[in-house]
Amino acid sequence: MTDLTGTGLLVAAVIKVLTLFTLLLVLVALATYVERRVAGFIQDRSGPNRVGPIGLLQAVADGLKSLLKEETSPDEASKSLFFLAPALTIVPATVLFAVIPFGSPLPTRWGLVELIVADVPIGFLYILALSSLGVYGLVLAGWASNSKYAFLGGLRGSAQMISYEIGLAMSLIPVLLLAGNVRMPELVSMQQSFEGGPGTFGLWFVLPLLVAAFVFFVSSLAETNRLPFDLPEAEAELVAGYHTEYSSMKFSMFILGEYAHLITAGALVTVFFLGGWDIPGWTGDNIRVLADGSVIGEPTWWKTVLTFTSFSLKTTLVVLVFMWIRWTLPRFRYDQLMDFGWKVFIPGLMAYISIIAIAIYVLESRGFEPGPAYAGILFAVNAALAGLVWFVLDRGVLVRGAASVPQAAKEME
Amino acid sequence: MAGHVKVMERPGKQGSYLSAVAGGLGVTLKHLINPHKVSQQYPDEKWELSPRFRGTHRMATHEDGRAKCVGCGLCPAVCPVNCIKLIPAEDENGERYAAVYEIDEFRCIFCGFCQEVCPVEAIHLGVHYENAEYSRERWVYDLERLCSQEHPVTALWDPSDAASE
């Protein structure tokens, strides 16, 4: 079996793009509903349950309402940017899906179709580059509205996203150290076990890189502007932050963008740390397409379906955890947010990367091959670090008693 | 003025954020999976109203459909918000009746004085509250509309049975 070439490749790409994009948009709409249901359940309410069976069509009703509403734009707004901003929030989130592998390769009559829209060799860098673009939507919306609240929201958004972008990127460096590759399907393969071929770990990266996974997860929360990091739209002080002046479908675009970001973030956590489309405890689904086109494992269509289901379930689970956190935690104070990003994450990650690099160096100089034993030792190192963070370092760093707040104010002067 | 004020212990300088987060997530998870929800599915499920609930008015009628009101004028007199408009008239038998009887349900505060003061037990408040309308005019109930209401009438407070037992 060979890879697709020529027209076949193009047709496959178009089908993949259309399917994935449609699916993503439907899921985004569904996510708004799920979020409200989860919020309701957590607050002992029942949430939206009146439109359609158990409220599933709520998103349709909301969309219709948004389309029919009056569209306003401030007189003093910079019109073109004001129109551009909502689109700029939703586009980076959706195009990120281009490099996310979402299932094992599908054998067809014409050749092997890899379930990834663009299997670019720099998939990893593409993600880092595009996830930063999301900030433009916020900043432009805030600036173009010509309203002080929106402007403050936009400023906060840019400061926050730049700060946590660093955490996001740095928490992925250990993944690179471990995987030695920036091709996304290869990252998934590295978390599976294979007979033959270059060595893989056979263990999801969440275990050997526990701390990195946690930091990536938290940074994703900040990148998607969700509680406890939703400072850009802090309604208590900024009305509605960067989208104060938006109404109708343009407002809805921001919401859709937020949820698209949410799903993308869930997919990224899944690919980097939860084994991507790997089904745990079963090696039959482990199919690897090497860079030279040779295939390890036996691809079949039902394995594709199963692995896609596995990928979807994992992503859904991560998204649900995002929602669960949103309805649990209060928002950070702004100084806490910045302290956390610059004084905790960045130095902490630098130390962490050094430790992991040293650990990998020591392991490899002792002749360890990539494999479960290798990953197990790294897990032990990570567990020790996590324990250190949990029981020793995380004392009075973030949450301080009210009595010590004036102290904090004095420190800032 | 005596009373005990519970002073909460503030977390000291040594509070661990992560442990607190884990605790909080536990609390929300408990509520998330708890099947008991407090929401009432309003149009499907309704409140069980007290028999003394005071809502939309209703005029009692004789068997032949005439309103029992004799136009004595006590209810507009006692009404604290002047929401009752009554123009009495007299028929050929010399019996008084209400030629115009209108209640503005918007102004009404549902105190129930009209029901209490009525000598012939004609005007009542009802155990009923769903009276939304599309226009303000529709909120002024005329005599015909008051007579055609069908909800149960409010039970007056009985001093000998103060707790309604």
C-alpha cells in the first residue's frame, strides 16, 4: 500500500478539510450548549433543556436569535478593523486543526489516507505560530471599538496571551526533547509501542512529562481566555471587556471563537500528552507511517473509526475538564495573573526543562533505549517534582491571606 | 443586639493554591453528579398555591349570569391604590347594579381589601397568577371578563383559625 499522489491527494485533502471543518463548527455550537448544561448541573440547576430533546437544539435557537438581532457599531469605531476582529478570533482556532492527527491512517482503494489535513514536517511550529495569532482578534476588537472598557480588555488580553504564550511554548520543549521530532503524527506514534522501527515510548507523555502536561493545560486555559484567566472580559470591572461594543452575530463570533479555541486546546492536550488517537491497552491500533512512506502495523477502516472515537472521547474529556474548572475557580487578580505567568511559570519551566534535559542525558548516556523503562524513570522524576511543587513550593505563592495583600502592594511599588 | 458573629479563619500565608483548587473541584464535581436539581420546569410543573394566595380578580355571578355586584361603592372606597372604577346604576325594579366595573390589574397590589369589604361577596381575588398580556389595555379587566374568570377564589383569612389549619 502506498501513499496517495496527485489528484487523489487533492481530493482526499478537500474531503478531509470539509469534514473536519463542518464537524468542528457543529461541535463548537454544541460546546456552547454543553457548557451551559455543565454550568447548570454544577449549580444544581438543569440548564437549557427546552429546545429540542434535552435542549440539544439550543445552539440553533441562539444562532437564529443572534442573526436576527440588531447590529450596532459605535460611531467612532474603526469600521474595517471592527469587522475584522471577530473573524480573527475564530480563524486561528479553526486552522490549528489542520495539523492535528485525528485517527489512524485509512486504507482506501487508491492508497493510504492519513487522517490529518496537512502532514507538514513543522506541524509543531505551525501550532505555536498560529495559536499566538488569536491575540489579534482581542486586541483589534478592543482597539477598534474606541471604548475605554473594550480597550482595557484588549490590552489585558494581549498582555495575558503574550505572557502565557511563553509558558505554552516552554512546556512543549520537554515534549520535543523526548520525541526528537516536530511532525505531529510522529508525536502520536512516539506515545505508542511498536515492533521495529525507531524506538518509541509506549506510554502517554502525560506520565513521563507530568509537570509539563499540567503547565500546558493551565497555559491553554489562559490562551483560551477562560476562567480563572478571563481577565480580558472581566465583567465585574470591564463591562464585557474587548467585546463590549459588539452585538448580534459579531458578538456570537467571539463566543464561537472562544469555543473553537477550547476544542482546539483540548485536541492539542490530547495529541501532546494523552496519546492522540491511541487506544490505551491495545497495540492493534498502533499504526505508524514513517517519513519515508513505509508503514508499520496493519491499517483497516474499523481501526480508523475506533481511533477517531478514542481521539474524540479524549478531546471531549479535556474540554469537559476545562468547563469544570471554569465553574469552580474564581478569577485571578491581575497582579496574581502576571506574577503567575512571569515569576512562577517561566523560571519554574526553565528549571524543569534543565532537569528533564539532564535526566534524558543521564538516561541516554547509560544506554537506555526509548521505551517504557525510560519513560517510567522520567515519570518518577516528574512525580517527585510534582510533589515538590504541591507540598513545598506552592505555599503562599499565589494565594495569600488578606492580611498580606498590603505587603504585595508594597512590593509592587 | 446580642448575637454571635462567626469570624472565618482567613488562610494564612502558607495556603496551597493547588490543594485549594483540588478541594474546590471536588465540591463542584459532587454537585455536577448530584441528580437533585432545584429548577422547577415552570410551564410543565407549577407551584402548588396556598388557598389564601391572592391573584387575579374574579366576580361572582347569580345563576342567570348577572354579576352579584350591587354597586355599593365600598370596594373603590377601600382600595388603597384606586384601581377599581365603579359607576353604579339602577334597573327598572329598583335594584342597583354596576353599569361600569373595571379593575386595573396593573395598579392592583392584591391586598384583598375589596374582597373583605364586599357586603354581597361579589368581588373576589383568585388563586391565579398567569395573566400576561400583549398590551397594557388588556390589563384593565371589565365586568364581563371578571365574571368569566374560572379559577378558584381566594380563601379569606379566618381570625379563629389564624394559622390556616
